[in-house]
Amino acid sequence: MLKTETKQPVNAFYIYSRLFVYVRRYWRLLILACVASMLYSGVDAWFVYFLKPLLNKGLIAKNHHFLKMAPFLVMGIFIFRGIASFISTYSIASASRNVIMCLRQDLFAHLQRLPARFYDHTTSGQLLSVLLYGVDQVANASADVLTTAIQALFLVFGLIIVMFSISWKLTLLYFVLLPIVTAIMRMASLRIRRLSLSVQASIGDMSHCAEENIEGYKVVRAFEGQTYESKKFNKIARTNRQREMKIVATRSISVSAVQFIVAGALALTLYIATLDVSDALLTAGGFVSMIAAMLGLLKPMKDLAFVQNKLYRGLAGAQNVFELMDEQTEEDRGQYTLTRAKGKMEFSHVNFSYDETRKILDDVSLVVEPGEIVALVGRSGSGKSTLVGLLPRFYTGFTGDIKLDDVSVNDYRLTDLRRQFALVSQQVTLFHDTVYNNIAYGRLGRVSREEVIAAAQASHAMEFIEQLPQGFDSIIGENGVLLSGGQRQRLAIARALLKDAPILILDEATSSLDTESERLIQIALDRLMQSRTTLVIAHRLSTIEHANKIIMMSEGRVLEMGDHQALIERNGEYTKLYRMQFKEVPTLGVVNEN
């Protein structure tokens, strides 16, 4: 979707129709802007026409009354023009910015509903490029374009009326040139639209490159990758510059060509007008007004050429925005509601793959009873996290069936289903916010401060929270960068505990903790898991010896299943993995002392 290097422009009318859905909400502002623009441009056209009586009646006929009234008339008219200009510009900008606000809000809300598969194949830099740069291009195409286009069009119409009122013969010369001007503007605009799509692609690449470098700055410095990263970014920046300059060149050539054609018409008109003056077909005032009108047409014609180029650039941004909004969201066809699950889970012949190249899960069948602690172990890539990720329907498209409390997870309403799970993953996600808000995330306004403190105490996070400058009100930085790995993990555990879901998923939840912190948290988790069904994904087998059931997985299959003692006695794959970690297998009487 976002790989726009090879993307072709879609039908402009289709994009206009999509934008109109947003624009029509503010039709009153647009009508007010159009009326004000008409008055604004009408004043400019009137002033050109006013040169005729000013010269004929005032300077030639010496009409003193007219000359005395003229300055006041001009001042009054231009005060009126200034008011109309303000109303036009402000109304259009207000409508446009409201449209952009709604568009950006809808796009962000849409991102909240896109499935995990979409995020697996799309970089955050590309998404930010569309959300910020793409929508901003639509803003430019709507606010600036509308303001300039309406005022320029009305001014062109006004000046043409003035020219017709003075000499319709000379005015017809401009209509002969219109098809040529239109063809030039159209060819330039189509090229600019194609180039704009490639520019947006390069913006997405730059965003992605910069984001990776900023987030991985420690690795970049540790492995002396600054030169490589700079070369990579510079190459993308050069590509962006080249594409931008192609747009500038196309726009400049088209505007210059339009002005050259109009200037040619003006030169011919001057010659013919000179002949007409000698034949007394035009008065001196009429001649001056005619030339002023023709000169006055140069700027709005240039503006219209520039506006069309800018409009097509905005359409390229709108195309990316609407294509992203057309991405398929998560399916939610479930009808069953669920307040609090008992916790029974059943996997029946489940198969799953991210693509057609390799199966991630292969005929997995198992049952988890309410209140059980079930551990999933195995080497990296054996499918443990994927299996757990199917429960809250982060991924769909699996075959077989997965049931929660004897009802297929596909039959539950998505919100109700995910409310049953509290997740602590090995990759902790925290937000640039306070400690309090990170623990209460998703439940702000629905939990008391005492409950937040209790969750922090249960996860043994209070010992470092109390040492922070503002305690619970301390800002922890992007993704908790101001905290240690163990501290971030404990905040994530506190957040999961506060949710108080009936099913707890621990994906390497204690992996970032030191020995003392791990021991303390393990005690807290042991106490809390007594009233919950718990799934534990672990590589360190010492943390799951107390589990009711241990499932040994390899290459997406269940190899062995049982408690720790039974698996050790079997002397199979689990025992081999245990020996790899502990060098030898202790006697069974010692294993469960912890």
C-alpha cells in the first residue's frame, strides 16, 4: 500500500468525492468564503475599470467634483476589500483546518483497528509520513489552493467582463489562447502528481531511516555505524531532493510558458489597440483600462497555473491517506458477550502461518483448565508467542479451533475477548508519561490511586518509584528510557496486575530482572496466579518448575506435555533443554524446593 515508487495516480474525481464527505460538513463557511472572495476580486476588477472614467472624466474632462470624490471612493472601496479578504481567507482556512483535523483523527482512529499483520509489513516511518506529511499536503491543497483559486478565478472573470465592456473584439484574442494554456497546465499537473507520489515515498523512507537511527542510537555508536547510517540517510535525502527539484522545474516551466503565451497575446493586443486608438475606436481611458486589465490577468493566470500544480500535489497526499484508510481493519463478527471468563482454554488441531513459506503452528492441540499455570517452553521460533497471540485474536486466519470457556474465540466480541487477558511481554512498551499513568494505562479515571499503589507494591516497583524526583508523577521518557530494564519490567507487571484480568500471559516477564528482583516478583506472581489462569512463556526453566503443566514445543508442534517431574522422568526433549541450562539434572526432591 505505502510503496509508492511504482504507484499510479488514481482517478481525481474519486479522491475529490472522498474529500467532499469531509468538506460538506463546513459548507456554510465555504459559501461565506466564496461570497467574500467574489467581493474581493470584484473590487480589483472594478478598480481596473475605474481607470477609464478617472482618465476620461477626471484628467481629460477636468471634472472637479469627480476628482474630489475619487480619493474617498477609492479609500472606502479598499477598506471594504480588506474586510472581504480577511473573511475569505479566514473562512477557507477554518473550513480547511477543520477538514484536516477530522481527516487526521479518522486516520489515527483507523490505525487503532488495523490488524497485527499490517504492522508486521509496514514501518512506522511510512505510517507517520502519511499521517503527518500526507495529510499536510491535503491541507495545503485545500486551504491555500481554495483561497488562491477562488480569488484568482473571480478576478479573471471580473477582468474579462471589464475587457468585454471596453472592446469585445480584443477580448476574443484571449479565448483563442485558452485551449493552449489549458493543455500546458494539464500536462504539467499530471507530471507533478506522479512526482509527488514518489516524493512522499522518499519522505516515508527518510522517516523510517531516521526513526531507526534515533531508537537504536546505542547500537549505532557501539558498533561504529555512524558513517554507514549517515551515508544511507544522505542517499535517501539526495533522492528526495532530486524528486523535489523535478517538481520545481516542472512548475516553473509551466508557469513561465503560460505567462509567455499571455504576454504574446498582450503584445498583439497592444499593437491592435494602437490601431483602434488611431481610428477612435477606444477612448484614452478605455485604452488604459484595457491594458491594465490585460496586465492584471498575468498574475491570476500565473496563480491558477501554480494552484493546479499544488492541487495535484495535494491529491497525491490524499491518495495515500485514503488508501491507508481503505486498509482492512480487524474483523469483529462475534456476538457473544463476556464479563469475566472462567479461564478454560482449548486448542484443537490449530495450524497457522504468516505466509505460505513455512508453518508456524502445526496441528497444535492442548487444554488449559481454569486456574492452571501452564508454561510454554522451547527454543526461539518454536511458536510459543504466536500460539498465545491467537487467543486475543491478534492474528486470525488459523485453521482448527481455539475455545475460551467452551466458546470459539471467533464468536466473542473483540472488546470482551481482549478484556479477559493481561499481558506482560518480553518487549516492554511504556509511554512518555508519568509512572502513575503508565501503570493505570487503559483504566485512567476508573481506578483509584490506592489501587495503583497496591499494584506497584505487588510488583515490587515502589522501592524505585519512591526514589524518583516526583514519585508517581515522574516522567519516565520515551518507552521508559529513564528507567532500567528491570524497573520497566516491574511497571509492566504492575500494569497487568491492575487490570485484574482472569487470564494472565507472561511472555518472559522476568527476563530483564536481577536475581533479587526476580525472586521478589516471582513470590508476588505466585500469589496472584492462584486465582487466575496463567500462561507463561519462558526460556529460563527455573522460573516455571512449579507450573501445573509444561508444554515443550519445537517447530510449531507440541512434543511433550506434563509437569516438571513427569517430563524429567521421561528423559526427552525437555530434559535435554534442562541439562543445557543446568549442566545436570538435580534429584527430583530438590527440583521443587523453589
